[in-house]
Amino acid sequence: MLSTIKKSKVIKVSAVHDKDTGSPEVQVALLTSKIEELARHLKKHDKDKHSRRGLLAMVADRQNHIKYLQTKHPKRYLALAKKLELKVK
């Protein structure tokens, strides 16, 4: 779980405008931070199958948002990939 302080920092870094909370960039950034946190959890607790299932769902959701950005707004996608250090296809 992301704390509200961490969540607000992630939103501030990736927001398109001041009151942005739902753009694809923000959603991808939030999912990325949640995925990283859950991956650390799963390294300690490798038998936690329920959390692993949630992780896979988050990864799939993030992929859908990334695919949307790639097709609709390629420049915004490249900027986001650079910020989050994602692999560019």
C-alpha cells in the first residue's frame, strides 16, 4: 500500500497539470510504484499467491495504459518512459 505522502509525490512528478489525478501518465506512475512495492514484498514472502495474483493484475493494467499512450500520444509516452525509466519498444 502506498502512503498518501508517497502517492502525492508520485502524482506531483508525473502530473500533466496542477489538479491532475487521473491522466494515463499518473495512473502508470502510481501502478509502477505499487508494482515495485509489491515485488519487494513478494521477494520476502514467496508463497503469498494472492498478492502475486494482484501483482499480475496491476502489471496487465499498466500495460493497457502504456499501450493507450503509445497509440494516442507517442510524445507523452516517450516522456513518461524516460521519467520512470521504462523500456521503450
